[in-house]
Amino acid sequence: NLNNHTALTLCAQIGQTDLAIELLNKGAHPNHQCLGGGTALCFAIQNNDRRLVSALREYKADYTLFVESLGRPIYTMPMSEELRQFIPYRLP
């Protein structure tokens, strides 16, 4: 496919939260990086999708991954305070 998406990253990008969570439940890899380094967690953050961010963190989505297209790691992305409860701004 064009941007090396998986079903999970595509669902996260287009806001199909229920389907994305179902894919996680069935074993989808939460840390797959698309072209440019984006992950399902990145897309969920960009969509301010609290449910999906929470589910991805439960499935060990890595917020320390570097996203080439953003020039920064996921945890430094701008996000709502609501999402910050799942992703700290600084590493422990």
C-alpha cells in the first residue's frame, strides 16, 4: 500500500475507533510505523481520541518512538490535557 499502513493505523487515522480496538483485541501490532514514522498512537493523538489512546496504551503502544515526519518522539506531540493522563510529556 502507499504509506505502509496496517488496518490498525488506517483505522486510527480515519477515526474508526471501535474497529481499531477490535483489531487490537485480535492481536494487531500497536507499534507499527507507517511511512514517515507515524503509528496508530500518533493518529489517535491527532484525532484527540481518548478511547483509542487508552486502548493503545493498554496494549503497550510505545510513546517514546521517534516520528520522522514530525521530527520528534510521540510523547512530545501537542495533545489535550485529557490525553496527557496516558502519555507523560517527559520520560520517567
